[in-house]
Amino acid sequence: MVMALVLGLATACGGGDGSGGTTAKGGEDGTPKVSITPADGDGRARPDAGVTVTAAGGTLGQVSVKLKGTEVPGTLSADKTSWRSAWTLTPGGKYQVSATATSPKGKATTATSAFRAAKATALTTVSNVIPNPNETVGTGMPILVQFNKPVPEKARPAVERAIEISSTTPTEGAWRWLSAGESFNGLPSVVFRPKRPWAPHQKVTVTVHYAGLKIGDSVYGDKDVTRRFRIGDSHTVNINAKTHRLVIRKNGRIVRKWGVSLGAGGDVQGDGVDHLLTTSGVHLTMDRSRLERMRPPGKKKGDPGWYDEQVPWATRISNSGEYIHQNMDDPTCLGNRNCSHGCVRSPAGDAQWFYNWAYRGDLVTITGTKRNLDWTNGFGYWQLPFAKWMKGSALGKPVTTTTQPA
């Protein structure tokens, strides 16, 4: 239903204006005209087109768009003659719109519209957002938006524009699209990495406004996803394969250090990689295991170099089987020589302390080996210079997070 009111003195007629919208027409006495798109009664409104309200012969005052009783955000133009919803619409959602315009002489028109967005949704859905809800993470932590299937290239710019990140401290970063083969867990992803580590002690909110995004012909994203998490203290770990030392800093101050033993090397397989060498580069702490079963890649029981061990206090730092964990072999190696299968062997007490102390996303920098960490190995994203990282964005430009209260 469309209703127009003129300061309680007269009622203007309402109806479709032939442009896919609903119009409350102004009267001859100078009342303004209000147009709403989608039209009242539309049962298959395009979700990606959003809602538009315009006024002729006056300026818009109150504009209300609701979905299930919740206000839909939007922006009023500088001249107050048009309003547009900030994001796309939820497929199948039922919307109610009410808008009032006032003429320069103070005469008003109010228009209403009720419509439903088209239901067709894409097979590609947001399957997960990392970090976890309310997780406290390290200053190197990326944000991963993961999909059950690859997002078509033509839809990627719209997806990037529809992801809203806010943080206590404005942070510059960029998105990069990863194929299933590049992703650490085999899910197609778009990943946000800060240009520099996050400032510690702040809140971050990421909202993927996926509902209603046009993903393909007549198909749209299914629903929005919001994730809130926190950046904790600044934790940095520096490990030198030549001095066999590990040094940990919290907010810039050394809090702990110990002798370690890294990969001994000597197992070059068909891929030309020495799988017993620890990788040099900027790693991030990932998951952790109280007791991790470890076996050599590319080998089976009976092969030279085969081992099968249960290792305590294991904190993962790559996808190629590298952990900071408790030493289980010759203790004289610690701090003196590299004897491991590629992990960072540590004294039992230190490994347990680190297991309980570290956040996911802490920066772990390893130097002094002849094998470099590949940027697609686990969370190795800091291995790419920022300018090169940004080239993987569909929009090809950096993003700065908006500010949210502390």
C-alpha cells in the first residue's frame, strides 16, 4: 500500500510510476513527490540493486527500511533528495519502507512500500571466517574469509567491497585471493593481511555483507557473516639456526630465551627440497597439540629415515610439519647443533610454557637456514612484500579499517 500525506490537509494519489518503483505523487499545491524502488508488492526484487528512495520538489527527512523489524543502514545524499541502502538485500527477505519528503514551503508527502527480494542464491557460500569468535590473536594474524567453492572472478570486486573491517586503531592492509591449492586448509579464500603488524590491545570486527551480492546470473550471496576478535599483546619470536638460540619478546621486551635445535638436513627428495631443513622466514603460530604424532613426509614404514613419534607441547608454525615442541632426543643438541627433523626442539619446560603462552598469529622469524618458507605454506603470508601481496586483490588497492570504540 502507498499512502501520501500533505500536512493533514490533503491526500495525494499513489501508484506505480512505470519504472519498477512506487511513487507517491505530489499535489498541485506544491507537495513533493517520493519514489521508492523496489515497487510496492514486488515479489522478486533484485537483491544486488538494493533500495533507493528519491524526492522531487522537496527534500527527504525520515527514511526507514526494515527487515524483520531491524533497520537497514543507508546513506542520504548531500542535497537530501535521494537515499540508498548501504548494502545488498537478503535473498527472500521481506522489507518495509517508509519515507517522508518536505517541500520548501513545509508541505509533506509520505510514501510506503513493502516488497520481497528474489530467493535465488548462489551455490558459493561463506563457509568460515578466521579468527574464531572472540579469539585473542597475535599481531601478525590474517583475516580469512573462506568459501565452499571458488568465487567467480567477475564477482570478486563486489565481494571485496562488501567486506567491512573496523578496528580500534585504523590499520592499512590488503586482500588477496587464494585458490584451494594455495589455502592452508584447502578452502578457496580471500585473505586480509595488514601492511604492518596490528597494533596490540585492540578490538577488530569483520562483517561480510554477502547476502544479495551478485555471484552469477540471477544468483546471489545467501547471508551476511560477522566476526569479532581481539589483538592481544605483541608477541615476537626470533630463532637463529646458526647460534641455536630462541628469543621471545612481549611488547618489545625480552621475557624468555632458550637454546634450541633445528633441522639437521640431509633428506633431499624428488622435489629437490631438503625436508629435514627448517624453513627460514616469517612464520605465524597456527594450531597447537598437547601430543602430536609426527612422521616424515613422502616416506613409509621401513624406508630410510622413517620415524613415528608422539611429541608433547607442539605449537605449529607451518603446514610442512614444523612445530616448536619439546625435545625428545639427545639433550646436548639444544643450544649447540641442529639435530631435528625440521622442527624447533626446545627444553620441556620452555616448550610447555610457550604452548600455553602463545596466541595464534604470533610472529615467529627464523634465520640461518638454506630453505626458505613459501608464502603459501601455512600462514606464510608475511613472506610476500606488501606491494606484491596487494596484486592478488581484485580491486588492486589497499584498504584501511574504519575506527571502532575501544
